[in-house]
Amino acid sequence: MRRNHVVNLLSPLGPSEVRGLNLAEPMDGEFLSEIKTLWQQAGGLLIFRDQQLNQRQHIDFSRQFGTPFGSPDGVPLQDTVSRYLHPDHPEIYRVSNQLDAAGQPRGRARAGTYWHSDVSFRERPASASILYAKEIPKVGGDTLFANTQAAYAALSEAMKDLLAPLTAVHDFAVAAATQYAQPVVINGDFDGTNQALHPVVRQHPDSGRKSIFVNPGFTSHLQGFEKPESDALLNFLYGHMTRPEFIFRQVWQDNDVVMWDNRLLMHYALADYGTEPRYLERTTIIGERPAPGAIGT
Ligand SMILES: O=C(O)CCC(=O)C(=O)O
Ligand SMILES: [Fe+2]
């Protein structure tokens, strides 16, 4: 397959932009594996510029990376966000600060205004999230990404050994309690439906690289620790994971499609743009169960 796209590295951590590639065009297996390799080399963050996709094309592109949450052969996202899904395409989660003609939210306002890894509260959390910017404020509304493989690599051997056997409880209730107002929050948010136990150090299935897999948005505590102990260790990790040298800041351009890997990145959407319209559509791929990083590797 002949392609004329250009790839530009945007940060030493890997994030790269791809220009001149139309994601609506079918990709053969060889080209798809090139894109997957590129995505890995990009530290799990590719920005495809200037895309013109309808919802079907967005979903079809996404399906090449796995089954999206909300698709007929998948499982839905948590019920709390069902009102933000696209009415004709339950695979598409909408982010918006606007109301529609009927006065209903066009999508979730201030979505992800906290560090998190998408859907980490499920036994099989998200692998890729593929977010398409349809309307972007002139300035502001950037999304920050923290590379948790780089953060892991920078830890001392003593800290790596301490973390290796640990597991953490992830629970949507953590975000529901702090980020979601009534009546959006439903009882199911607090009954353990969206709760999972994951290794604190996970190993990426493609690269074998280890990352720190806890996040302030959804992680409630470290299993087996007293609360103050758990809080102290988690707070150390959050401070470390969000050091400036591990951060990439996505300054959105209209029609960007950003594909990120939740297995090695946390993200934070900055809600600093007031009432200027901001509208994005996201597909979210169901990943595998996080594999623990083996001790001593
Ligand atoms: O609005 C954004 O930039 C991202 C929101 C978010 O957390 C997400 O779509 O997963
Ligand atoms: Fe998110």
C-alpha cells in the first residue's frame, strides 16, 4: 500500500503527529501493523491531523485495535455516562460543554478534569482511546498526558521492589463522589459494580515495558494497607508520575484524532475555556486484564 504521510516527533517521550493520512480509507494488515508499531514508538500517543470522519468511519477505524465499549459485541461503559453516548452510535462517548436544542447536554462537560486512565475501574480496562476533536476553543482546553512507563523507569530499584507485589482497588465511586453531581450519579456507582483490583505495576502486552498503573481519578486504595499508609504511598506516586518531564501537552487543532494508550498514559483535560464551545467524540477500546510486572525483571 502506498502512503505519503509524514510523521513528526513532538516530544522526546515519543508523542508524534501524523500528517497526510486519511483514517477513513481502509488499511491492509501490513499497514495496520506499521501504525501499531508507530503507536508503540510514539509512547502510545499519536495525533492524526486533519481528519474528516463520520461516526461510522471513526468506529471502523477504532475496531482495528479491538472491540469498543458500547459495541454490540462488547460491553457498555458505566451506566452513569450512558446519557452522553451518541444516540445512534453507543460506541461513541461525547465530550461537550454545550446543550442541544432540547436543552440536554451534548456530551459530558468537564470530562476527565482529573488525572486518570480511562475505565481503569473495570476488570478489563481501556487499551486505546481514540478522541476526535470537532470543535475546539481558540485557546485552552488542552489535554495533558503523563507517561507512566517513563515514571516507572525513573524509580529506584528499592521502590520498584516495594511496588512489585502490590495491588490497588480501582473504583468509579472515587470519581463519582468528587466529579459527578446528582442526579447523574446513580446508586450503581457506589455498589462495587465498577470496581476492580489491578497490579500497581503492569506490563505492557506488546512492548513488555512496565508502567505504574494507579491514578487519582479512580484508584481508591492499595490493597492490604491502612488508609494513611495507602494515601501516603499513592500520593508519592501521583506526584512522581506527574513530574513535568513525563508530561506531554496536547494543544488541540480542529479535526485532530488522538489515539492514546491507557495502559501507559494517564491524562487530564484542562477545563480552562469557559463557555467557548468544545466538542469531541471518543471511542474506547476494551483492553486485556492488566498483567503484573514480574518481580526482578
Ligand atoms: O476532553 C478531553 O480532552 C479528554 C476527556 C477525557 O478524559 C476522555 O475523553 O477520556
Ligand atoms: Fe478520559
